[in-house]
Amino acid sequence: MVDRSEEIVELQTRLQFQDDVLQKLDEVVIKQGQLLDRMMRRMAALEERLEQLVFERDNPAARFEPKPPHY
């Protein structure tokens, strides 16, 4: 039969392990959030560039016209 002190040590060990796992998972979530932010910014830039290329394809003269200052 396991005495109380051994049970307490076992519970403390489990708690420490869970704390470590939780910390590692938190770090992963933070890194994934940062990566997602970078990917979203990159995707927005690519979408903007694609729209520009489609516009230029559909309006060949627009390539040679300067953009207005407010653009």
C-alpha cells in the first residue's frame, strides 16, 4: 500500500510534468500565431500584386500611365 507522502510526491511529479507540457504548448501556440500573422501579411501583399497584374493585363495602356498621387 502506498503511503500519503508517496501519493503527494506522485501528484507533484504529475503536476510538474503537466506544467512543463502546458508551457511548451503555449510556446508553440505563440510561434504559430506569429507565423500566421506573417503569412496573412504575405498573402495580402500577393493578392494586391495579383490584382495589379490582372488590371495591367486587362488594361495594357495602364502600364505606361503614371498612377495618380492618391493611389
